[in-house]
Amino acid sequence: MIVIPIKPISINECWQGRRFATSKYKDFTKDMLRVMPKQKTLSGEVDLKIVLYFKSIFRSDIDNFIKPIIDCLVKRGWIEDDRFIQHLEVVKVKNKIEQVGIELKELN
């Protein structure tokens, strides 16, 4: 499990209308890509576990945080394409520090 010390962002905060990324989303992506360590790109089918660490686990719907994180995994080169994610587990955990945990496994 790799823990990224960045507060997760909800998809609701990512877009203005249908086409324009918000500055908050651009900042989130820039920060994530800056702190994510380099990894060998996993190609083919993958298993992904995301742990969302929040001060309150009742903050928002769990599914709102998935897409921005997965987009960063592709942009940073951890996975070739998100269409290859065959299994996804997402967990919310109460924690004093809001951050993201990521665990990837090849299924081949």
C-alpha cells in the first residue's frame, strides 16, 4: 500500500459544466503527480484497492472520489489504461490526516 499525503477530491469539485476542469482539480492532479513515486507501468488486467482517509467517513459518497484518483494513476504511468482495472475495492477510513492509499496488483 502506497499512501499519498494528498486530501482526496470529489468528482463534484472537478468540472465546471461538462468540459472545463476546475482549478481545484488541476491543483489536485498536479500535487498527486508530484508526490506519487515512479512505478513500473502495469499493463494488462489489474486489481486496484483505494483507501480514502478522512476526518469524517460520512463526508461524501464513496464513489465521488474514485475517478480523479484513477486518472492520476494513468497520467503518472502506474497503469496503462483504466479500462484494464478488473477489480476495484474502495474503503473509507477515519483518520486525522486526509490522504489516499493505493494498492495495485497485476492479475496476469
